[in-house]
Amino acid sequence: MRGGGGGVVEPKPHWASDMAVFRLTDRSWCSYADWIENGPAARFIDHPETRGDHLMMKARAMIAREIANELWSN
């Protein structure tokens, strides 16, 4: 959440230069760099397939799998 607008960062390594942010409620995205600089005023582009809530479900499933495989244990 930035400046009243919610977005989901695409799950990628933190160093990826092509990270994207997807809006939670519609099918649009922007570059992570644009999101960091401009927040909800970033230039979002329509995306026909992906919504932020879909990425949240994907990330949750990925984390649940990693926990089940004990990749998050101390």
C-alpha cells in the first residue's frame, strides 16, 4: 500500500531489474521502479491475464509449499 493505492510485487528475486507491480483489483501493471518513484500515480498498463489478487494467491501457495518442505525452518 502506497499513498492509498494497493499493489502486489511480482514474486521474483529482489535483485531482478524487471520486477512488476500489479494492482489488486484490476488487470493492470507497472514497473517496480515507477511504483517506487510515483506510488499510485505510476503509469499502469492493462494486462489481459493477471490481477494482483491472483499473484497473492500464487505467492501464498508458494510460501505454503516452502514451509511444508521445511525451507523456512531455523
